[in-house]
Amino acid sequence: MRASHTDRERAIDVLKAGFSEGRLGQDEYEQRLSRATAAQTYGELNLLIGDLPQGPVPMPPAVPVRQQYPPVARTFLPAPPKTNGAAIGALVCGVLTPMYGITAIPAVILGHVAKAQIRKTGEEGSGLATGGLVLGWLAIGAVLLFIFAVVATNV
């Protein structure tokens, strides 16, 4: 395939980089430069620059600098926030609802209590409380739907 002016200029840039890096001597650089300006095809250009890097030589990754100071002792770090116990209870009751239907009511109650405590104290466990609330309310809704369906079929 025929080479364009841009292709020849790119090859000349590669030759210039090879010369400036010391990969080509003066005579060889001038010879290749004159042949690159006269090249008509990609094949001719590839013969001229095939043994040279096509861009900057990649540098090895930098070695990470070692930490200058020892790690902070655990006693000086703030304690991790606790998980709210009511939130854990709400989720456990919500998960047990399919086996023991009565645990839906404590799941809802504990979920609301946990949400209030978490807002006050900043403890962890908001997702657990929400999970308990959702499971509890779904179970209560399913029981009410079942009761209404039974009443409607008997009327």
C-alpha cells in the first residue's frame, strides 16, 4: 500500500528519536532519512524503522516509597461504631417470619426502635433495621391479604 506524507513524517520522527537516543550513528541516520523521504510504500518505511522503538521506551514502575512513620497504635484510633442491637433483632425476626409467622410484629417494632436509636446515637445498622421493617411489613401485608381473601370467598 502506498504511504502518505503523514506516514513519511512519522517515520522521520522515529528516525530522529533513534538518532537523539544514540541508537543510530550520523551516517546511518542521514542514509535512512534520505530513503524515508523517497519511500513510496509502507513496506519501504517499515524496513527503515523496523529495528527502532516506535515511541518512548516504557519506564519500569516506580517502587513505592516506604512509610516513614510506624503505623498508629490501635489504642489511639477511634473505636469503630457499634452495630445497633435492635437493628440486628429486627432483621433476625424478619428472616424468621416465614417459619414463625408471629415474628413479623416484633420485626416491625424493633425496626422502628432501631431507626430512632440510630438517628440519635449514630450507630451502624440502618440497613439491618430497614431489612427487618420490610420483611415484617411484607409478612403482615400477606397475612391481611389472605384474611381478606378468605372473608371475601365466604360472603
